Amino acid sequence: MIGQAVRDHATAAGHAVDWAESLHAARDHVAVSDYALVLLDLHLPDGNGLDLLSELRRGELQMSVIILTARDQISDRIEGLNRGADDYLVKPFDLGELSARMGAVVRRMSGRVNPVLAIGAVEIDIANRSVNCVGQSVDLSSREWAVLERLASRPGAVVSKGQIEEALYAFGSEVESNTVEVYVSRLRRKIGASTVETVRGVGYRLPAS
């Protein structure tokens, strides 16, 4: 029930979510997708979630990891953090607190303490998942936000078309060959053509500032 509640809460907030209910399924997911964040339980049907955490860190994957577990001993927290977890949250927890911790971990991973990214007259608030342009709120669909969030996680860096497609896969319908171009075009109409730059043959990026 907790897994379903976390998935539904994250999806409702506009995140693209894959839910794996075993270590085996989780290994299959991380082998083919570049996730920004992993929410990891420790008591899984086929083993200990810490084993997956160790595998991720040995492989030098840049996925942030928050452990969600009923283990509340200090020694358990120390072990989880020493294995490479970015945060540790004990059940039962408030979904609002989980959202705040998710935002904080992703910001740290991207090297930004301030959750608001300013690009000219455009302000992108990662924590509150909102955008303002010239002081006016901009309404974005879940898919438009997914594209913008993937770009905003690495301002100034090029994000490939494939990486943006991965952010769109979890929204139900198939990602067609021109889907990324369609959503980039929609973003440009809403927040300005110069806000999303095209790097020909490579991908897209947001200006660093």
C-alpha cells in the first residue's frame, strides 16, 4: 500500500514514475533507464535493498537514492548512508515531507541549493514545480513539465533527445519519433523561444543563467 501511495503521489506531482516491486525488477529498470532519483525500500521479496544500492554505487551511476524503510535504528541509518544513500526516511512518513526531501536531494545532485532557476525573465521553481514568465504564472502540462524539469536539472548542459524521451515514457502513451520536438516547441511558445536552445545533432539545453 505504501508503494502504491508513493507512486500515485509522485505521479500526481508530475513525475514520470516506474514502480519495481522486487530487486530483480529494479535491476531491470536501472539497466535501461537513466533515473534522476530512486526511492528504495530495504525489505524486498527477493532480498535487501542495500544490495541494489551497493551495486548502483559500484557502477558509478549518478542516480540519487532515498531509502524508505521501517528500520529506525541509528545503526541502520548509518549503514544506509555509508552505503551511498543520499537521504533516509523512516516509515510511516508524510508524503509532503517525502516530496520536500526528493526536491532537496535532486537540487544537491545538480549542484544547486536554490530551487529557483532564473533564465532572463523566466523563473523555474523546481521544488514547487511552477514557472513564471515576466511575473506571470505559466500553466504547463505534466509532459511539458517533465521535459522542462529534465533540462532544468542540468542548466547549461546538453540533454539528449533520448534522455528527454525517458522522462516521457511513464505517462502512458507511446513516445513517437517527433514527440520531443513537439513538446520543446510547446515550451518555447509558453516560456520564450530563446529559453530552450537546440544543439544540432546532440540535443537541447537551458542557458546556464
